[in-house]
Amino acid sequence: MDENQFKQALETILDDLKTKLESNRGIQVFVENRDKFEGWVKVEIVDILCNRMPDKTGKIIPEAPDSNKNITSEKNKNYQHVDIIIDDDSALELKTINTNYRHDKVKNKIRPISYNIKQLKADIKKLRDLQDENIKNKAILFVVFPLPKKDVEKFENRYLKQLKELGINEQDILYKEFTTNSDVPSRIYYVIIRK
């Protein structure tokens, strides 16, 4: 798929995932407790892709291994997988980022947002370092919750700025706002990864 088709697929994923996040009562429970749900996101994205691209179902591969020749230890070989490969030429990494931002319908818990961003940056590096030259399209999709409107600017100035410092272009970042059943504001971002 070319870059425009990849971007269209990502926008479809954002739209469909937003609908699923807003209507799922289980996700409401996870968000209210500031607990991650990355595995669920992966399953739902694969489902979205299978429904939207039925002729490509056999070419949607979760947990795809990377043939990175630079991995030398057995321990690190398990780390080098890609969350989802689409049509042999597109890679998608996923993250859920639970924040410390306060919201009256979310339990107050300390969550390591800096560690979450560190993992996000590691996934960006992993995508950039993929050895499979057939993978032409790369992106990372992440769900940030809770993210009240009053904290969006703070989040973006502090954490998205760190991604831009890695060479991510402003036009390669897209987001959708969503609210859970209990009206907790959050966002889904995707970022196109280039060399």
C-alpha cells in the first residue's frame, strides 16, 4: 500500500477505534482505574482491519517478528516484534498511556507517564530500525487517558515535543478525541514514523 492508502487506513482505524472506545463499558472501568488495555486495542485494530480489508485478512499479522540482524542475545530476540504488520509493507506499534491528570470520575493514582513516553520513544526507534526493506509504511498509535481539555496543551508541550525532537513532523501527527461512557476525556494519536 502506498503512503496515502496507509494514512487512509490509519484514519479509518482512528474513527472505528474511537467508536469502540466510547461504547465499551469494560474500557470505562480500565480508564476509571487508570489501567492499561493495550492488548484489547491490538485485538480491536486487527478486527477493524479484517472488516475493512477482508481481502487482506491473511496479510494482517499480529506480533510479527522482525528479522533484525543486529540482535545478538536470545533475551532481546523476544523484544523484537512488531505489534501489527499489514499487507507485508506496513508496520503499526501500539501503546496505551495512562496519565496522572486529575478527573473527578477517575481514581487518583500515580502513573509513570515519563516511563510510558520512554517506551513510546523506544518503539519509534524500533520502527526506524526495522530491517525488512519491504516495510515502507510505519506508524505508532497510542491512546492517552485521561486527558482533560485543560491538560491537553501541557501534555502536548511536554511529551509530544519530545517526539518532535526525535524528528517527528507536526503534519505526521493526527489525533481523535473521545470520551468514555462516563464522560472521561481522552485522545487517540497516531504518528507516521520516517527515517
